[in-house]
Amino acid sequence: MKSYFSFSFNWFDWFLVLGTTIVSALSMLMGDGWDTIGFVVAVTGVLNLVLCAKGNIINYAFGIIYNAIYVYIAFHSKLYADSALYLCYYLPMQFVGWYNWKKNQNAESGTVNVRHITSKMGIVFSISAAVLIPIFSCILSLPFIADSQPWLDSATTVVSLIAMYMMVKAIAEQWYIWLALDLLQVVKWTVATIDGEEHAALTLVMFVFFVANAVYGLILWNRLASSGKSSE
């Protein structure tokens, strides 16, 4: 069996990783100074998703670091639903995902076996999102919560729950959801950057690269699911 600790990056993987790293560093140098927290979350976040796109289980090691730090950033930016989501769902699901991917590991390549979504699951996910997003938005708009962006925060929260479940189950269509989610995050963190929220600019840079990675993951996982194989 090929070890999941063995992997190689192609030119696009390096573009995403180095692009996030370099742009994050330049943003800090031209801004208010070095932002260690923002830099670490940007780099670990992109490593998490690049390795996930390759079907490599070690992505969860970086995911644990990324999600733990993101809890702090989102909370201080008053994105309370995001903060609670990452603390109570995303972070624990890194361990669940590691366990499930290990059980579903391809014996030849060492990467996860990928499959397509069923029609029944697609209907359930769509109905769940349509019902829960307005409900969460109303809750976040309550005076004692006063979320800074209730509709966007609600949308990313609900969509994230669905996308993470699909990731743990190694479903190829998760990448459509990640793409939509990352585009929403770009909008949300653009607003936060304009408002001058701490760490917001670097988080925005990170999600711009996440959009590119979502397109990459979508192409690769559809190919892997159709062929019935996982590869480096």
C-alpha cells in the first residue's frame, strides 16, 4: 500500500501554495505590519485544500491547525456563526474525516476512493439549505446576537455543514459547494476588509486562492470518480 504521507505537487499545486504565501506576505509588508495569525491560517488553509483536492488524507493535519485558528479570527471579526461552526463542527470533523478516509483508502495509490452523489442526497441537501438559511439568518439578526452579516454568515454556515459532510464521505460534487461557498466568503471578507476588521485582508487573499482550488478539485475529483480510481 502506498503511504498517504507520500505525495507530490504539480505546477498548479505550487501556484496555489506559493501564491497564497507570497501574496499574504506582500499584503502584510504593504499594510500595517506582519500578521502571524493571518499568515499561518492562510498557508495551512491552502495546504489543507490542495491536499484534499489530491485526495490525500494528510490534508486533515493542516485542517486541524487551520480550523482552530480560524475560530479566533472569525470571532474577533464578529462573524459568530462562522466561529461557532468552525469550533463545534469543522474542527471535530477533521478527526472524523481522517478516520473515514483511512477506512476508504485506495490500496494502490494511498489516496481516498471518490464517488458521485446520489439523486436522493442531492434533493435532501438542497431542501435543507433552502429551509435552514433563512432560519439561521433570522436568529443571527436578533438584537442580542447582532451578527455583522447575518444572511451571508447564515448561507456560509449552512452550506459548510453540507460540504464538510460530503468531504468526509468523499463525494465528488462537494467541490461545486466549496466553489459557491468560497465565492460567498470572498464577498464576506471583502466587506470585512473594507470595514477594517483585523486579519480580514489576509483571510480574503486566502479565499481568493480557495476559489481556484475549488475549480481544480472539481475537475480532478469528477475525473477520479468517473474512473473509479484515486491518483497523485
